[in-house]
Amino acid sequence: MALLEAHDLTKTFRRPEKDPGLRGSFKHLFQRKYSTKTAVGGVDLSIEAGEAVAYVGPNGAGKSTTIKLLTGIVEPTSGEVRIGGLVPHRNRVANSRQIGVLFGQRTQLWWDLPVRESLALLRDMYDLSPDRFRAQLKRFDEVLGLDELLPVVARKLSLGQRMRADLACALLHDPRIVFLDEPTIGLDIAVKDRVREFLRQLKAEGTTIMLTTHDLGDIEDTCERIVIIDGGRVIYDGSLAQVKDRYARERRVHLQLGSELTVTELADRFPQATVTAGAEGRREFTIAFDKAELTAGAVLAGVAQIAEVLEVKIDEPAIEDVVRKVYAGELLLAEGSTP
Amino acid sequence: MVAETLFAVRRNARLYRRSLGAVVRAVLEYVADFWILIAAGIVTQSLGLVFLSVVMSRVPHLNGWSYPEMVLIYGLAGVSSGIVPVLSDGIWQLASFIHNGQLDYALTRPAPPLMQVMSAWVGFNGVGDLVASAAMLTWALTRVDVHWTPLNVLILLILMISGIALRLAMCVVANTVSFWLRMPMPMFAMTAWQVGELARYPLGIYGFGLRFLLGAAAPFAFAGFFPAAWLLDRGGYAWLGILTPVVAVLWWIFAVWLFRRGLRRYDSAGH
Amino acid sequence: MKPYRTMARNSMQSTFAFRTAFLMAAVAACFQLVATVALWSALLSNGGSIGGFTLPEMKAYLLMGYVTGWLGNAIGEWVLANRIRDGQVALDLVKPIETQKMMFAQTLGGLPMELIMIVTVGAGFVLVAGPMPGPSNIPLLMLSLVFVMPIRFCIAFLTTQLVFWTQNFHGVSWARNAVGAVLSGSLVPLSLMPTWLQTTAAVLPFASLTSTPALIYLGKVSTPTAYLLIGVQAFWVVALWFLARVAFRAASRQVTVHGG
């Protein structure tokens, strides 16, 4: 049996409907209408110990709700979940010892306390021995630079610092499986890299990871499996490499040149690519191509032969683009769609 | 089994103390606020005393109760309600926690969620309440006509502790209703609290409806009036006071059960 | 003028949206009314009077306490307190609208809902609580009631400004409400109080909130005295309005941004 098993997981919410404006509020006084929204509809999922799974989809697709169902925070309308044999929402306390959770949008630090105090409270809740606690803090300091954050009151942390501290909170008790809901949201590149490095290390240590994100970079090095959800349903479940090979092949190289060129000159040189001129006319260009047919290196080398290259920026497709393509059915998902 | 339960109780008691201690340290960062709250507690508690002393200076007895006896009831009820903000002020934030989906993390930690919510804040106004109420209680106890025996004192202490437990449970229940009401503010609990204030006067002055409400349906009277009636051995109420521990236990069972039911409705703000 | 009108409108709308909250508050107020009536009935059970108030008169007095207690509560002082605390009030200061007027508009917007609560519960009270005298001079009563809302608004707006110096609004508002309950006469008629409390109440604005309308209702004051008391109310409106304005300007000059 897999570490995590979810079968036909469904969650619907009931929300009151209100017409806009004063009249709407007044009408709502006497007559209430409700609408039912299915946030998650019949999700099947099975995660083996040691796997790292990326769980992606557009905003409102049901990602966070799924995570909350899997962690036992909300009770499913129907369907079932088991983690290590436990039903999360029925055995919250026992289950909480084997899972770690992070919601990027929300901190679990005590707002008015120094980070050290929050961690100490969690230490007591998880019954960690002083030695174990010290060892964990040391480990987190190495990757997350935790030491400098320990004396700081949570409300004075920057977003990036907060996320580092929250990661430590989520992983303090060495959970078997960790759920990370947008762990890099709003972070700058430096912190993002740090978080990603931390994820790689977790993965190497054998922790099972389930990760939601909008940033393909987060999952590239960590996750070998990707589950795509939209409208509350799983629309793809399979290998990440396959998805990337098929749907995330487009690259865009933005160039700023020291000398002037024309679109035709460049287009002639790279017949496989699409060349467009930028804002600065003949000194700025964007070259879009399929990475199976051309490489960024080849583009740079080719351009360098005819002009001086001042600035280079390379864009990879965002996970949303991939999801959009998959959803739009631009390319069929025959293989790999059933795990 | 017994050992396990005992271990769990001790563990939770320790966690509770640790959480409250952490909050106290946080609150003490703002010393001025600390004193303002305590002062506010004292001023608020004095309200009833002002009322009582103003009217009782003109009427010697109210429904057969003398001024010191009235102050005794008032102070006794004040002590049990004053503990609530000190020990479980976090429960007043439950409505906003539910509304904003802030229970998420509490539900993923190995400690009872109710305990985590209750210990999420400390209301120092409760300290003010306690100081003022204890002063009234002491003043009244030295003036009422009671024959003191060790047994007497022991039972009074037990009744007071039960009264405190009962007020805590009732406060939990009133706030737990927020799982169903879904308002960002604990309006129901605030209303209930104000109703509870009515139980600081002798129940006999009220009509049947209020007597039934305060004595049975929402038995605030067990957290002040009934124990006082027992101590003073008054009329038909004396035997009711002795039931306070039973009522407290029943309300705690109800509170825990209701909170569990409520958690099943929690939808983390529906995202 | 337009932004203020919109503000009042929004405020009215939100009072309807939070009708359950109003309902709860009304229920609590009902209980309080019934309980205080019970207390006074017990005190005056022998048909006598305390401080010149007979039981029917006392009931009318309590009714006025209920009515005036509702007026002007929709100020949204908690929102302002939170905005001051987290420094967001600085954003208001750069907008071309005055915070004080904006909040007054908001308070005005709450009046319709408050009037609904006053009329429904008040009428119920008159029916249930039994015989009580009617208002002795309706025009004068109405005039004095008009001043209640602005005075309560100014007191609330002034006290909320204390958050510029202390982080904690709970304590401030509790203490203010407790002091207000005593000195406005809503707890017990001021004439029953010890002299020193009466003197204190005479020089503070709280008495204008409840005592003045209630005494005019009951005809406990002569018509000239009633005009004088209404004049005092008017004085407090003007004085407190400008005091609040000056204080807010001074306070916001030293806005301290917390958190960040």
C-alpha cells in the first residue's frame, strides 16, 4: 500500500448568493439563496514513500483544498484519504506526527514572539528531546540560515525570512510526508534558490514531498512526477519529464545588441525560430524556438557572429502555460495519464 | 489505560501552560497596554458595585438580600467570570479564526485544537476583574452572617473552582457556535456573556423565564448565585449550589463534543 | 460631499449585511432591559419611589436608556483603531477627505438600522413592561435626541485616538464604556448618585447622552431647564467636534508606523 492513498476525494462548499448593491443587501435580508461549488471533485491519488509530487493547476483549481483534505484540516464531502493507514481528519493528533504542512500564504509562527519561541512551543508539542531539537536547528541553519532569524519577532520578518522559518516549523519533527502549498510565493530569486536547495536535500533524505506551485523552477530538480488539476479534477498524472518534453519546449531568448540588425537578417539565420523586434527597434530582438530544434547556446553563438551581444535573457514557459496547453487539449495525453 | 490518560492530561497541561506563558511574554512587550487592560477590568467590575451601593443606600433589602450579601453574589460571580479572559481569551478569537481560515495549522499539530485556540491569547483585563471581584468578595465575606467551619471553607473552594470551570465551558460553547453562524465577530458569545452578567443578582427578582434561563438552560447562576445561596443557606436554593461540580462536568462534556462537531464543519474559509 | 455620501451608503449597506450581529446585540439589550426592570421592580415592589422615581417612571427612564444607547454606535471605531495601529492611517492622511467627516458619514449610515432596532424592541418593551408615562414634551425630546448621535460620535472618535499612544484599544474602549455608563446616567439616574459623582457628571459630556433626553421625556426638568440642557448638548457637539479635530491633527502628525 502506498504511503498516501486518496480515493474519489470530493469537497463541495455552500455559499450564500447576494445581488450587488443596496437593493441586493436588502433583498438578502429576507430571502437567502445558496449556490454549491465543487472545489474538488473525485480526485484519486496514490503517493509512494519517497516520491516527490508536484501538484499544479491554475488559481482556484482546487489545489489548496486538496492539500487541506489530505492533511485532515477539512473533512471531505465524500471519498476517503489514508496516510500511513490513518484517516487524517479522524486521527488528527496521531496523523499530525507523520505529516508536515506549510501554507506559503500564511505563517504558523506566533506573531508576537521571536522565532525561537515558536519553535520551542512546537518542540514541546511534538515531544522532541532537547538534543534532537538542537540537532534539527543546526541542520536547518545550514540550509536555511535559521540562526540569524531565531531572535527576531515573527511580525518583523521579511517574507523570505518568514518562509525560511516556516519551513523549519513544518519540518521540525521529521515528518514522513510534507505538504508544501506554494512555498516560494512572492520570494526573490536568492531565497527561492535557497528553498529549492532545501527541497532537493529533503528529497535526497527520503522525505515524501507534495508540492503546489506556480513556478516550474520549483519542481524541476525535485519532482519526478506531476499531477495537474483543473476545475477540481485531475487532468494529468504522470512523469514531469514527459510533460516538459512535450509542452514546455518553447524558449524565448531576449537579446540587446551593440549594433543594429534587421528581423530578416536574424530570421534567415534561424529558420526554425520566430524572430520579433523589441521596443528599441533594431537593437532589441526576441527569438522564440523549440528547444528540441535549437538551443540557446546555438542562438547566442549565431548572433554573436553578426553582432555584438550586450544583454541576454532566457524565458522558459511558466507552469500555467503548460497547464493551459494540457487543458486546452492542444496535445493529447495518451501516455502516462493513468499512474 | 489510566496511566496513559494521566500522561496525556499532564502533557496537555504542560503545553497549555507553555502556550499561555509565551503569550504573556509577548503581551508584556507593551507594558502600557498591560496596565490599561488591568485598569479597564477594575473599572468595569466597579460598575455593578456603583449600582448596588447607589440603590442599596436607599433600600436596605432587595428581595430579602442585604447589601453585603448582594456584594458577595456579585463578587463570587465576578471571580469565576474574571478567570475566563486570563485562562482562555483565545476562545474569543475563534470566530475570526474560522472566518479567516486560521485554524489550519492548529489542526495539523499534535495537540487538542480547542486547547490551542483557548491558549492563543491572555486577556489581562481578567486580572483587573479578579482584583476587583476578589476585593468585593473579601469585603462581603467578612460581613455576611456565616458560621465558618473547615468543611464549609473546603466546600466553598470546591464550588468556586467548579464555578470557574463552568464559566469556561459555557464560554467555549458560546464561541463554538461560530462554526455554525459564520460571522467574523463572536456576536452570540458576546450576547451570552451579557446574559451571564444578569446572574450576578439574586435570581428571585426575575420572572420564571429568566430564572429558567439563568438557572437551567444557560446556568450562569451556578457560577455565583447558587454557591452563595448555599453558603448563606437561603431558601430553596441551598441544595442547588452543591450541584455546581456536576453541572460543570456536564457542560465540559457538552463543550468538547460541540467543538468536535464544529470542527467537522470547518472549511478553512472555503479555498 | 460625494465621497461622504458614498461612505454613508456603504455603511448602511454593511449594517444590513451584518444584520445577525445587530439582532444579537438587540437580543442582549432586551435581556438587559428585562433584567433591569426586574431589579427595579424588586426594589420598588412596595409601590414607593427611589430618588423621586416611581416604578412606571423608572421603566420609561430605562426605555430612554435603551433608545439613546443605540444612537451613534456605527462609527466603526475598531476599524479606525486597527488602521492607526498598523500605520495605515497614514494613507488616509494623503487622501483629499477628512477622516473625521468620513467616520461621521459612516456613523450616519448606521442610523437607519439603529432606528429599526429602537422602534421594534422599544415598542415591544412598551407593550410588555406594562404601564409607563409617555413623553411629556415630544418636540423638546426629539431635539435633545438629535444631539445624542454626534456627541457619542465625538467621544468615540476622541477616545479611539488614544491608540496613537497605546497599542491596545480593548482596554480603552472598555474603560470608556464603563465610565460612560456611570456618568451618562444609563446605569442609574444621576440624581441618585453621591454628590461628587453628580458634580463630575455635570462638567462632562456623558450626561448629554442619556440623562438629558430621559429627564426631558419624564418632565423631570422644567421647560427653561430643558432648553438649558439642550443648549449644553449643542455646546458639547461643537466643542467636542473641534477638540477631536485638533487632537486628530496633532496625533496624526506623529504617526508611528508599527510592524513594517
